[in-house]
Amino acid sequence: MTDALVIVFVKNIKLGTVKTRLAKTIGDYGAFEVYSELVKITENATTELNIDKRIYFSNAVVDTKWPNEFKAVQQGVDLGERMLNAFKDGFEAGYKRIVLIGSDLPEINSTHIENGIKALDKNDVVFGPAEDGGYYLIGLSKLEEAIFINKPWSQPNLLEITLQELHNTNVSVTTLETLNDIDTYEDLIASDFYRSNLKLQEKIQQLND
């Protein structure tokens, strides 16, 4: 057991349930293909880490993903409660520094995650800001339950409001490099991830011909 833990939140890759905003433009099959690629990138980024990992799926554990790692299903009525419960589990298991990431970041790599872990040596909380106003990474060195309660999930002021609350309670916080996740067609076509993936481009082109 390492003293640090990486938690990955993964949506089960099921047609019609992933990347629904993107699907409005490129269809359910296209969104399915994009999310499948993003999960592969996330798996590669975390596999390189010599840190304990826990993978939390949205609906059901998938044995073929992250073989030999701890896997469970997310528990809670909203994203905040699901993240809070995962952090609680990690701290109760004895981990001292915990970072949680999602699985829809085309630019995520092991360095971003390692930087999040290192930041917790000197800070209570670390965020990886997303360009849409949310965050792609959150790390804690002790449980801060207020972060996860009564927050505007999926809204552009999520991180701003969260940081203001933490500032008011004198919690030490730092932020990492800002990254862009893939939520819309505009996000997709602007990303190096898509422009450099000719096979994915061909699939989406074929699906939409």
C-alpha cells in the first residue's frame, strides 16, 4: 500500500449514456467512440503511476478495464455525494493524500496526476481547473466535506464558488495547469487528441455520412 491514492471516476461505456452533449452533434455512436478513446487515455495515464488506484464505475464494474486494480461502483445521489463517499473510503483505508480524476480528458497524463499528489505535501486541497469552469482533478490531504455539498455541478462557476468558500474558511489550496475536457463538438474538433487521431476521424465521418 502506498500512502497516496488515485481515484478514477469512469462512466460505463454504454451507447446513449456517454457524452450526451457531444452526441447531439455526432450521434450516440460517435459519442461512444470518442468516450471509449478518452477512457483508454485515462487508463494509460494512470497505469504508468506507481501509486495505488481505485476505479469507481457509474453503474457496474468492468473487469477488462484496469485489470488487477480495486474496482467499485460509485455511491450517491449526485456527483458531489459520489466523490465524497469515494474520498471517505480512501481516508478510512489509511491513505494520506488522495487525488480524484474523471475520464474525459484528452490531454491528461501521469505528470498531471503526480503534480496533484505532490501539491498535497504542502496544501490541504488541490484542483486541476478545466476550461469550462469546473475541474478535472481534485486532491485532498484531509477530508473537506463542504467541497462536495450544495455545489452547482456542471455549471461554469463551479470552481470559482468552491475556491471562494475554501478561502473563507482558511483552507490551503493550490491549482494545477488548466486543461480542456471534451463536452461539445467544438471541444472535440479543437483538440489535438481528435486532430491527431485519423482512425477516430474516419469512424465519426462514416457514422455521419
